[in-house]
Amino acid sequence: MNYNKILILFLISIFTVLACSTDVDVTGDATDIPIVYCVLDQSADYQYVKVNKTFLGPVPASQMAQISDSLFYENVVVKLHEIKNNYVTQSWTFSPVDTIVKPSGYFANDKNTIWVGSPNLDPEATYQLEVNINNGQHIITGETALIDGVRIKIPNPYVLAIDVVNYDGDFPYEYINGLNGKIFQMNITFNYLNVINGDTVGQMISIPWPQGKEYRLLETSTEVVGKFSISAFYNLLVANIPPPGDTVRLVKMPNSIVFTLSTADENYSTYMDATSPSQGIVQEKPSFTNINGGYGLFASRFNTSISKPLGGRTLDSINRGIYTKNLGFANRYNLYYQGWY
């Protein structure tokens, strides 16, 4: 018997089997996973729910991402349930709309289905989101409480106008952080108008100035005090307003300056931390979801604001102060201001 010949035939057969076993269909059947995002905000008129799906196919993902059918399910029913004392007290069915245009980018933007509802949200209730896909093929749920009792205390709502003067000082703000909020951020916006040949050009121009984030330290509602540098405020105007040329500028009345407090709950805060760019050596971050039956986020946020006209002393500083005297702002005796000063 020729053992060498038998050994060669045996090895050939082994290599043939192994070669066949590595021929795997990597684009075989895959289970799609729903992706759902909803952030309730009782300070808004409408609530929005975004429902998408993961996808897998025989062509590169960059090509499939440009096909809308790869991103959306055919049959989706979105409901929001209000729960009090462990009982559902109200329910709303959201409607699909395609009128909110998605910006161009990596994914298809010819279709952008979002489910919209206008429920009357009660801060004392808990809310459950229910998404039914393809008649029960997927049932996705999530639960969240609303943010309650957040309000701005300073600037005082009853003060007619405020002055931001004294370059060496600070301007204080204060708010009540209420319940269920985890992260807070005050945003200060300065508004002005351009006037060319006596005509106001375009719409109001806004300069936003986000302040530092604050995190809740106690479970109970507390007063939070913040402040910003007045000289930094004037430097902000210099950095964001171009030379005037033939333009005359006016501080917008009565909404000269707007204090907007934005609040997010713990789930939203955790999601932002998990998805923000890594600042350390370790680049990987754990994924975060609080959705059952899929991936995504169901959370709450709240925005509240106070608008104030700036007082005559501040108009003087903006018009002829050392920081902003070259920006072309009219003096406080301009006809536009006569109804105020």
C-alpha cells in the first residue's frame, strides 16, 4: 500500500473541507433593531418621536444609508400614556409627518418621518412611551417623569429693565432647580437691530452666550446662584459684531437681553455624557439606552426664559463705552428708544 499517496489524498480532502467551511454568507438574514428617541418638554407646544431601524445588506453601508427604506419601518404606531397612581389616565396617538426637513449628510434626506403629538403634559404624572412596529413585530416601551418647579428668580420678573454696567463687576442670576432635573445651563442672548438708510434690515440679530453647566447636588429643590463678568459681556459684543460701515445699530426693545434656563433629566444627562467626544486616552465609551425592546432614549427636559429691556445706563455704555463705542450703536435719545426712556 502506498501510504504517501493516501496521506496526500487525505490532506487534500481536509484542505477542501476547510476552504468550504470559511465560505460564510456575511449578509445573511439579520434581525433588525428599532432605534427610538423622544424627549418630552412641557414647555413646548409639540412633542416628537423619532423611530428608525438598523440595517444590513449586500452593499456597503454608505450606499444603503442613502436609501430611505433602509431607515424606516412600514407600519408604526406611536402612543404616549399618562400614568397617575399606577393607572393610565390619558393616552395620545401621535401622527407621522414628513414636513420637518432633514439636513443633508451621510443618511438619506428625501424622507424624514417623525411622529408628532400635542399632549397636555402634567408635571405630577409619569409618562410611558409605546411604539408598535409592524403589528406587534416589535413593541418598544420607555418611561420618564417630567421636570417640575424650575423657574428663574433673578433677573426679577417684575423689574421693568436691567442695567449691565460697572466693567469691574459681575451680574448675578439665580434660579430654582425644582425636581427631576439633573443638569442645568443658563444661556444669555443679546439682541440688536441693524438700520441702513432709516430702514431696519432683516430680522433681529441674536448673540447667544452659554454659561457653565450646573449639576444637581441634592434631591430637594434648591436655589442656585450664578454670575457672569460684565467686562466679558462687552467683549462678547465686540467679538461678534462687525464694524458698522453705514449701519446704525439699535438695542432691541423690549427683548434686549434674554435669560434662558435649560434643564435635562438624569437619563438625558447620562446620554449626553456617553455620546460626547472622549477627552482622555481611552476613546471607547459605553453605549447608553433606557428603551425596552430596542435602543434609544426616552427622557425629559424643560426650558424657561425671561426677557428684559436694557436700561438707559447700559445703552450709554454700549453707545460710547470703551469696549463698544466703535460698533455704531445709537445713543439712548434715539427716536426708537423714546417709548422706553
